[in-house]
Amino acid sequence: MAAITFLVFLPSLGNQFVNWDDTVNFVKNPNYRGLGWSNLRWMATTSLMGQWIPLTWLTLAIDYVIWGLNPFGYHLTNTLFHCATAVAWYFVARRLLALSMPSLSRDAATVGASAAALFFAVHPLRAESVAWVTERRDVVSGLFFMLTVLAYLLARSGETYSRSWLRTSVAFYALAGLSKSIVVSLPLVLLLLDVYPLRRFHRGLGRASALIPLIAEKAPYFAIAAFTGLMAFWAQRTNNFLTSLETLPLLDRVPVVLYSLWFYLWKTIAPANLSPLYELPIKVSFLDPRFLGPAVAILLFAASLLTLRRRWPAGAIAAAIYAVMLAPVSGAVHNGHQLVHDRYSYLPCLPWALLFGAGVAFMMQTARRGVIRASIAKLALVTAAAWLLSLGTLAAQQATVWRDDDTLWRFALEGDPSCSICYANLGVALSERGLIELAIPQFERSIALRPDRVRIRGNLGVALMRMGRPADALVEFQKVRARYPDDLNNRNNIAAALMRLGHREEAMAELRGILDRDPQSVLARTNLALGLIESRQVDQAVPILEAVIADQPDEVAARIGLVRGYLLQGRPGEARQALDGLRRVDRRTADVVEGLFITAW
């Protein structure tokens, strides 16, 4: 199981960090790099990118200790976690099959559980969670989710239960909550398992009051879920990531939720045209065929399962668990630019994998009993095996989509040429490679598609600055300022443009205004110091740059400024030491700086 899963995702080990959150989370983030008290404190308290995931950060810190910033090690850890999750899911699936199909033979249960585990593990929808380093939180929380359910099932044996296994289950759930908040719905999942296949609710004479002891028993789980949910809300609110009701009104969220329920079910059956980003449209409406069709389909599907709930309780419970686990990311509480994401299927689609495994086990069992012809059973089992093989092939291909920035966003645009964010991210990727002339049209196309996304004008402005067009850049920055007057990063850009245009006093006033709001801003302090150097106020600039480097040793611009500042102060020895420090951070830039100032030594 683990070997097959590892083989499928082996191509992901060659992936790089990508500019879809990896840059912010890892490449430019020194806080997680190590296991010291300051690092651990940061992991426990940070809400970076709207996430509170201290245990996930711990695994990433261990990666850094071992691998540094080599992405190979991070991708290897992601893959190993996913392999472990697949193995844990096999044991969960085997026990659930045995409980729901008591007459199932041991080998049929083994084959069925193996099919369920592989269906989950090698499905192309898993690629985003495994092949993207930022989604470490999916695979870590997924493993502890599985172990929570497995321990809970082991705690239940007939009419009795094991308190030690129950306590173990609660402990695993606490670890899951520390890894990602998507597991908040797990207590409801356990209640649904109590109904079927554990059948504990029916032992309570079928009355609603029979649920009370089952709910009371889940009190520790609900407490952990409440805490996890509150921390998730805090992290999102702190970063202003939650989509406002003005942007996405409450009534418009209903078609989004129904679309989500249909999307993941359909993509589980037909995993074609997957993408790293399915962009939320400007307007959401039930009357739009894009939303009306899926809404009707999912409602009919739900009605069918409800009608068959007595004859086929497994189908009804599977659908209920799917809906419950998807609820936190269904769009009811929305954040981000997405309508849906492939990674949101990581845990919610487990019930469909289990039904697939149950079907395989059923065919194998009935064929042995002579209920159906052996030839029909063989055809069905061969078809199932071929389906799993095709899923694994597609998953391996999908994993390579996350190879690098260019590959990721060009692939996304092939699937959806109207994706505004995809154009913007491709533009950022081209800019980082120095291909500014190619990047500018990407930003312009992004803005043309979604004029409401004003922040992308900031990316365009930065590109124009790099092309030596500060006046045009300033126009774009001012448009961002009109919408977001408190955006300090944009105010830094305005200051830089003003400085380039020779309006030094205006630029310095802008930078001082930023520092009034955020005295620790590395960018503002660096730019202010560089402006002071240009004004020949070197004695004021040098202490600022020294403080910046003490706080942010990797800040290249500050180190360049410090070399120049020491030279202007007539301190060549300190300048040489500053250059050596720059060389440790960026050898190529240090060589350029040395060439520029060689006559000063």
C-alpha cells in the first residue's frame, strides 16, 4: 500500500517551492527555521496566511533542520505522511467493512480495504495536498484524523468499549486539531458512525433521547473541535481573509455550497480538467447554468439516498459524512479567491473510497458463493484494477503540475484562460526570473479580466518600476492606495517611485508615516536608510541599516546599503566585513557590489 502510493507520487520529489504561498511560508520566512524556544513560540502563536497549525509547523521545522531550504526533503516528508495516512485508512476501511458486512470473508475484506485505501491514496485529487509543500497541513492532519477514527473503532467491541483506546482516540484528535482546522467536524462523523455501522443508536430503542449519551461521550471531541474552530476563526480574522457578506452575500453562498457538494463528488468519479485554482466568479447566481445544473443534480442525488436509507444505510451515511466533512470548506464560511479547491477533497471524499472498496469486496464474495458468474466478477474486478491504475497514472501526472511556477500557472491557464489570479501569478513568476517584458502583459490581462482586483495593479507597478518607468508605476500604486489607503506595502512602493522620480522629501515623509504605523517594518526602515544615504545623512542611515540586519540577516538591500554607508563614512574595514556578510547571503550580488566600489578599497 505504502510502496504503491510512494511510487505514484515519486515525481513530486523533483518539485520546487512555488509562488502560491510557498514563498511566504518558507522561502522568505525565517521564523520556522529551527527548534529553539523562539521558533517554538512562533509556531504556537502565529496566524501566518490565516492558519493556526503549530504541529504542522513543527514538522516543517524538523525538515529545515535536516534539509535546509532544499525542497526535495519537504516533498519527501509530504509523501511519507501521505503514505502513512493511506496505511492507516486501510485499517479503518477494513474494520468498517467488517462492521457493515458481517458475513464478509477475511480475504474479501482485505481486498476491499486495499481497494478503498488505494482509491483514496492514488486519486488525482490528492496531488495538490501531496505535491505542494504548503499543504503539509493536509497530510499531517489527515494522518491523525485516521488514527483518531481507528482508535475510536478499536475502542468499540460489541457492547463493551476500551477506555484506553477512547483516550488514545481523543489524544490523536487533539494532534489533528493542532495540524489543521478542517478536522473540526470529526465529532459529528463519529456520531454518524455510531448510527451505522456501529448501530449504537438503534440499541437506544430508536428514540431521539438515545443520542444524549452518545453526544455526552463525545464531549472531549467537541471541546477540541470548539477550540480548533475558534483558533481557525482567529487566524482568518487576524489576516482579514474572511470574505465579507458584501463581496459574497449570504444567499449567494447557497449555490456555492451546492456547487461544492457536486464538484468533489463528480471529480471523484471523473477526475479530468483539474486545476490549482478554480476562481470564484464575479457574480454568483442560481440562474447561472454553472450553478443551477450542479444544484439540481446534488439535490436529486441526496433525495435518492434519503429514499433508500433503510435498504442501503451505508449510502446515506456515506453521503452524510461527506457533507459534514466538507462543510468547513464548502463556501458557507468563505475565504480566498477560490470557488473550490482540489485539496478540500482530501478527507471529505473518504466515504466514496470506502463504497468503492465495499463494491470490490461484494463482487469477490458473491462470486465465491456462486450468486453471480465468476466471469462477471472477474470482469468487474479487472475493471476496478484498471480504474485504480488509471487513477495512479493521472495522479503521477498531476503531481508534476506543481513542478515550478511556470508549469503551475501555464497549466492552470490552459484549463481556464479566464483565470485572473493565474495570469497575475504567472506574471510574478516571470518577474522573479527577470523577464519583466513578458510579465507586464500578464498583469495587464489579469486586470482586464477582473478590474475589481485592484491589488494586482501593485504587481504591475513593481514591474513598471523595474522597467525604468517610475511615473507609470506611481499611477498604478495610487490606484491601489485609493482602494486600500492603509496598505503599508503599497505605501512603500509609492515611496520608492517618488524616490526614483526625485521627490525625495515626499518619499521620506511617506516612509516615516509607515514607520509611525509599523516601527519594525524592514522594508520601510531599509528604504528610509537608503534615502538618507542619498541625502548624504549617512550617520543617521548606518544605525538603521545595522538594526535591520540584526533583525533580518537575509535582507540583501540593507546589506548593500550598509557597504555603501561605511564607505561614505570612511570605514573601509567595516565595509569589507559588510561585503563579506552580503556574500554569505547572496554571492552574485556581492560580486556586483564589489565591482562597483572596487576603487574605494
